[in-house]
Amino acid sequence: MPDTNDLMLLINAAHASGDIARKFWQQSPEVWDKDAGAGPVTEADIAIDRMLHHELRSARPDYGWLSEETTDTRERQDRDHVFIIDPIDGTRAFINGSKTFAHSLAIAHQGRVTAAVVFLPMLDRLYVATNTMPASLNGRPIGVSTAKPDQTPTVLAAKNNFEAERWKSGTPAFERHQRSSLAYRLCLVAEGRFDAMLTLRPTWEWDVAAGALIAQRAGATVTDTQGGKPGFNNPTPQLSGMIAAGPDLHKTIHSKLAPPFSVP
């Protein structure tokens, strides 16, 4: 059984993250490029990460910690519970002044996410779920779409996922859309605003841990690119991509992917 206090802890922390983000948004925050082409990070990411580390670890000192902006250690693997945090998912969107960045906060117990929050402060959209409660947006239940045979599925994915060599018989007839934040993409599928999301590249756990549970609890089938159920708090915190869609569409997408399904 999930601890509902864990969910409230994450909700409060997400709102506190939003308070910090608003102070930096569209204010030309300082930006650095991470090593090894890992993308940009801003002073807002760092400020939120420090706040979350202090508040969440103070509240749950026996929980491990995994965050995009904190140096990883193996200590987390000795803990039954672990926080999996992305202080700002969609940092490029944040830098560009877009409202579609998100705070992604999850708690995993023995490799399975039990409480999840994705918060978009500039859009006032709070997505939450636990492993025994349905997914909701701002307090109302949400559910995945039911794709109709005569309609072209709408899929959230980066352009390179639609290159012909990724697919057995060329690129399927999908209507492609894009959002910078993987967490938000998963929530948009959970909400039924889009039919599926797809990323074929190795995917960091902090990008998808919270959104994956929210999509699952909204009725989506969520797997890695090999069709396996995602597990978290791995020694190397990466998954082999992610596919999320209603059950029938998920089967269709997975069946059309060309081996080896993931890309280096």
C-alpha cells in the first residue's frame, strides 16, 4: 500500500518548486552546458534541486535519492524507497520562455513507482497518481484516448523517432507532435489529449518515473522499447526508451518497430 503522506509530500514539494521556477522564468537565468553533451542546466534547476533535496530528505531520511542535478551514488540502491526527481523537465523549453516545462517527482519502492507528481506551474496543471489510486489532473480523474480505426493516431515524439529505418515497413502513418518534457508527454497521453508518446533513445529514469505511473493509472500500457515493464532505481538509471499508449495502439506501435527496437 502506498503511503498517502508520500503523495502529499510530493505535491507540496512540487508547488514549492513552481514558486522557485516562476522567479527565474523569462528572467534570463544563468545557463551552463553539461559535460558530454548532456544538455543545458540553469540556475533555476540547481536552486530547485537543492530545495527538494533538503525538504524531501529531511522528511524521509531513510529514502534514497536520484536526481538529474545531483551527483549519483550507489547508496540509493541500498534503500527500499528512493526519490526520483527531475527539478525541471524540459529545461530547453524553460530557457526559451515556454510554459511547457514540468517538475517531475516520484517515489519508487523496490523498483516500482508508488507515488508520482508532475506539475506545470505556468499552466497550473497538477497531475498525480499512486499505485492504488487513479490518475488525476487538478483533482479530476483522467483517462487515455481510445484510438478509432479510421483516425490517424496522434503521437508525441521527437522527429528522429520517425526515421524509416526505425520501423519494419517504413514510417507508419502517425500524426507527430512534440513537447520538450517527457514527463508532460506521458501526462498528455494519460489525459487523452494525444494517443501515444514514444522515445526510442535510452531514457533517464528521472525523465519518466512520475509520468509513467500517471499514464499507467490512466489506463495506458507503458513499456520500454522491448516491451518490458519499466523498473526503476537501476544501477545505471536508464531505460531502453519508452512507449505509452492505450493497449491496442501500444501493440500496434510495438509490432511495427524494427529490431533491435532501441537506438544507441
